[in-house]
Amino acid sequence: MIRKYKGQCHCKKVTFDFFSKEIVTLLECNCSICLPYRYLHLIIENTKFHLNNDSDQLISYKFRTKVADHLFCKNCGVKSFYKPASHPNSVSINYNSIVNPPKIKEILSFDGKNWDQAVKDLKSDIN
């Protein structure tokens, strides 16, 4: 079953809606940017995601290949979602930023420290 969910940063200046299954598979990455934040990736197609406020509340950070667009709230610094390099037509939502989140079916490990190999092994459509 698909339903609408809401997400937000800590200060609520960045809010968004998205559609997702009620039971989801998440990715847990061990790269240098995901690990310190304990970021749990819920991958959603771009068409199922809607940012409720202007993007001027966000600051972008890109590193390595400059493909992934890490978006942080300018006010509180939380990264509640971003554009991942691993799924170019999708948004990665931090499961921990979802209000009343879907249930977790499983959490898959993603070896972001060895990104080039890990992305080759990744199942592209997990939700």
C-alpha cells in the first residue's frame, strides 16, 4: 500500500511530502558523510517527492564526483534529504527525519567506503 508521508529538518524550515510504501527497505551507508549522521536512506523516485518550501532554505555540498547533491538546512544544519549519486532519478530521505515513518522491512548495508564497487552491487530499485 502506498501512502503520503511528511518529513522535516529539526527547525521545520525545510519540510517535504512524499509517497512511499508502508513497509520499506532502507540502506545504511558507512561512508564518511553518512556514518557520522547515522543517515538511513529511504530511496524515493523524484516524482514521488515534493519540497514544501523554497530551496533557498537549503545549502548544497558536493564532494568527490560532484554528482551527489547533499542538501542541508541553512538554519539548523540537518540533512533530511539529498540527491544521491547511486540513484540519479531519486531522492534519498533520511528515515530519521520522517514524521510517523513507514515500517522497516529490512536495512541493507551499503559499503560507501568502497563506493565504486558497492554501487555496482546495489539493487537499483529497493522500494
